[in-house]
Amino acid sequence: MRAPSPIAFSIMGYDFMWYGLLIGLGVVLAVILSYQRAHRHGIEPERILDLVIWILPIGVIGARLYYVIFNWDYYSQDFMTILNIRGGGLAIHGGIIAGAITGYLLCKHYKINFLEILDLFLPAVSLAQAIGRWGNFFNSEAHGGPTDLPWAILINGEYVHPTFLYESIWCLGLFFFLVYIDNNRKFRGQVACLYGILYSVERFFVEGLRTDSLMIGSFRQAQMISIVILLVSLAMYIILKKRSVEEKHI
């Protein structure tokens, strides 16, 4: 399979990129899903829009800055390239960190339980990731090394692992799983912890196949942060579950 053109269509000489369109589609669906499911978490649906209007742009900025920082040798040569995100260059970990910090501060302001927001938003985030990853396909980026597997994609005359596809499939499955868990949730934070655990496991292994990893010295930063998120999420799962059991026996 050959990667297609990154340009979806052009209007009056302006190119609309698949990368941005797919990420935009993922975000819109995520917001709609969160809005429709807000009542399950005791949150007014209109409040979701109040949160998204801040979390979304700050999350994008965080994702871009994270990517730029770990590619500083390239971006320091021309600062204007930092602003050009149409051609790719968003790091999901940076977006999640910036979005989570913003969400926490907003929850404090609006007096909303932060774990409820995480449990509500993260299944939708998984869906957005599943869709947005296809933007990497159109940009011929975020792929793996050479392979002769039948589902390999052709990049620069070489057949390589479609790591974007691996993550997209995983995130789509994760979305359905987390929605099921959310519908049968045992304690606050259960969905958020499972997202942290399961996404980190997938990202650790898929990142090992990629050829364009952001690095910290000789280590792949996505693998390092995945280990940290995995351990923190696992610890929080145990703590929150134990706290829930204790509260039920009071």
C-alpha cells in the first residue's frame, strides 16, 4: 500500500491537509461524545463546552511545544517552522499533559470532581486518537522500519511497518472497552487509570518499531514516559479501588 497525497483538496490555491482534517474530525466527535455522556458523571453538558474551549487549544499548544522541544536542533534553525503544524508535528503525550493540567485547574474553578472529568473525557480521547493517527499515514510519517508483512506501506521506495495503523486499531478497541467500563464503573478514576495503563503498554511496544522517535539521549522519550504513566496509573488504580471498598464499608 502506497501512502497518498497529504493534501485533501485545494480552494483558491490554499491546500487543506488530511492531517488537520482528521485531527479536527476526531476532536469534534470526542466533544460530541463527551457532551452526550456528561449526565452519566453528574456534569451539566454545557459545562463540557466551557472546559473544551480552554483544554483544546492549550492541549494543541502543549502537543506542539513538546514536539518542538525534542526536535530543537531542527526548529531552532527557523523559528517560523514552529508555527507550521499543518505538515505534522504534534506529540500526544504533550497534549495529554497540558490538557490534564488545564482540566485540573478548571475543575477546581468550577468545583467539578477531576476524576469524573477524566473518566468522561478519556474514552473520547481514545476515539480521537484512533481517527487522528490516520493523518500520519497521509503525511508519510510516524512509521516503522522495514518489513515484508502483507500490510506494509510503501514510503520512499521501502516497505515499512504502518505503526500509525497499529495504534489506530488499538485506540479504537480501547475506546469501546473504556465506554463499556464507564457504563459499569466500580469507582471514580477507574476509566482514567485503565486508559493510562493500556495506552502506555501499546505505545511502549509500537514506539519501539518507529524510526522517528523523539529521543532523550539514547532513550526513546515516549517509551520512558509510557513506563512512568503505566506505573502511576497502576498505583492509582490500586489506591482508588481500595479507597472505594473502604468507603462502602463505612
